[in-house]
Amino acid sequence: MDYKQIMTTVAVALIAGVLAAFVAVWLVAPKALPSGKDIVAGAAGNLLAEQYDPYVQYNGGYNSAKDIKTSADLNTSGTFTATGAATLTSTFTLGSSGTAATRFNTGTCHLAVASSTPLTIAATSSVMVDCQGTNVLASATASYSALTGITADDNVFVSAPTTTPTGTGSGLVVAGVNASSTSGYISIKITNLTGATFTFATTSAYGWRYWATDL
């Protein structure tokens, strides 16, 4: 083999070696994320899903540290934990045989008793009273106001405040409750078992607790 052939062989070998080294480095080197995507490092030794190049390429630059926004169903067989606020705008079902609910409302309502002529209930008698958003006995100029989110089709539960006197009997009893035909109001049937005529005051008309859901 002459000198020229030797040099040609050496040159080809060097070029082949350089190309092989370049390909090897390219295959094992981490790829950069698409521009504009945030990189959030996971714990030491644990890469986040978005740091795997194929995952990023085929999932539109997914970042697990961002909010989940998807029109598809989200299914998980593991434990789901949310440390921030969670809002569901569709139905919510608890348990495999649960009833789908569209919303839950809870809070405090106040009986709609006039400040000028407070409501009075005779012993053993019952009366229907609306529960609404304003403590009308606290001010002579106060007016009734609707509770947010309460509609006529709601299933409603109500409990009396602990400040309601019991008298010598069982006190005031919630005999029945339903959402009023007027949205924002809850109608309560109250039976007087205090043993005497009962007149509502600020403490007894204020702070009734309600829980409502639309199923």
C-alpha cells in the first residue's frame, strides 16, 4: 500500500470516528425543551414527566407544575390531592352509587320577621317563616335580601341557632323546610314547644344554619 492510500485510509477512519462520537453524544445528551416552556425541577434523582423529550414533543409542552386544563376526561386510580382551591362547574358524584350534584350551598340565614312587629308563635302552634340574608331585627331600616344560589328546586336542611331559647319544653322545632318558590329564600315551618307563647328576638331570629344542594 503506497503513502497516498495509507493517508486516505487514515482520513476516512478519522472522519468515521468523529461522526460516530457525534452521534453517540447526540443520543445521550439531554434535549432542550421548546422555547417558552418553564422547566420545574423535581426532587433529586426524580425527573418530572415534562423533562423527557418524547413526552414534551407529543404533549404540547406539558408542565406538571401548571394548572390542568383539558376538555377530555381526567381519570386516576391513585389518590387525588388538591392543596389549592378546586371549583367544579359540572356535576359531582361521590361514591359508585352516588347521586350527581350540580352544586352545594351552605351558610347562615336570618328569619324574615318584621322589626316593628316581631313574630309571635302561640304555644304548640306552628308558623311558616322565610329565612333570608339580612338580620332585620338589628336595624329598623333593614330590608330582606336573597341568599346566593338558592333556587326553588333545591333540597334544603336548616338548623336553629344555639341562642334560640328552649323554655320549659323542647324549644322551637324545625318541623319542615323547603326552598321557597322565590329564588334566594328558604321556607321553614317552626313549631313552638317551649311551653309558652314565643316572640322572636334578635338572637333567635339570627344565625340559622342552612345547607342546600341541587340534585
